[in-house]
Amino acid sequence: MGDGFLPPQAPGPEPELGGKPAPKAPEPVFAPQGGQVPPPRAGAPPGAPTWQPAPQPWAHPQQRAPDNNQAIAGFVLSLVSLGLLVVTLGLSSIISLGCAIAGMILGRKGVNRVDAGETPKHRGLGQAGFWTGLAGLILSLIATAAWVAVLVAALTDDEFRNDLEREFDESQSLSAAALATARVALHLLA
């Protein structure tokens, strides 16, 4: 009939622990409202629990470290700069240039806040915003120079203009037209 389970044992000393009884759980500490300790009860037996003021965590809220919004904004603007360059194939290079510069400035300010001890948060994010902004700045300058060269070539060179019109006529979408323009520009430069 044994199903492998033992019946519950009564609490008591463990033989492996040398026969010492288990320690008693501490008595609960109660604090009345207002944290005032009432006088001891008359006729209370010795060792009866007494009222003790308990710490009130709601009385002194812990200070939160200030956020480093500049580091976050710098990183986001730097990512927006690179994202616009990729999505628009460099056509938004002027907007990307502004976002990259703002991202670099805000990223550096976020790092400086951490270094000055104003906040311990987001130093790495500020550094990433600065370096990503620098990459966006360089790529924006390159894209701006490339599109200016394409525009100048389209305005001054008849052969380039004819090739560009032929590519636009053959293309089906705006992204294909932008790629065709870049291909014609590279062909002209080569």
C-alpha cells in the first residue's frame, strides 16, 4: 500500500544539526498611524510584543537620477540623418546635414552632462549619437556634392541631359529614375 510518500513529521530539532531547536521567527512589528508609539499596555506579560515605529518608505521618496534627454535626442537625430540619406538616396542631404549637426551637438552635450556629474545616465548613447552624427555629416556632404555635380552637369552638358532624359523615359518609378541618374552621373565622371 505504500505509494512512496512519507507521512508529515512534527516540527522539532533536526538530528543532523546537533539537536538544536530551529530559531523562532521574529515577531511582527506594527506601527500605528502617524508613527507614534503608544504607551505599553497595563498588565501586559513580560515579552509581549510592544509597538515600535516602523520605517515609512512613503515619507522619504528616493531621489531618481535625472534623465539625459540630450544624449537620447542626439542619438535619434543622428539615426534620422542616416536613415533619410539611405531612404531618399541622398536627395534629402540638406535635411540630413542639419539633423547630423544637431545630433552631434546634442550627443556631445549629453556626454558632458555625465562627465560633469549631473546625471549617470546614457553616456554611451551620447557618444554613439556624436559618432553617428559625424558619419551622417560626412555622408551628407558627399551626397550634397554629388547631387550638385549632377545638377551642374544636367544644366551645362547637352549629352548628359539627353542621356538623363532617355533614362527617365525608360524608368518606371522614382527610385529607378534616381538610380538611373546616378548611373549616368558615374558614366559621365568616368
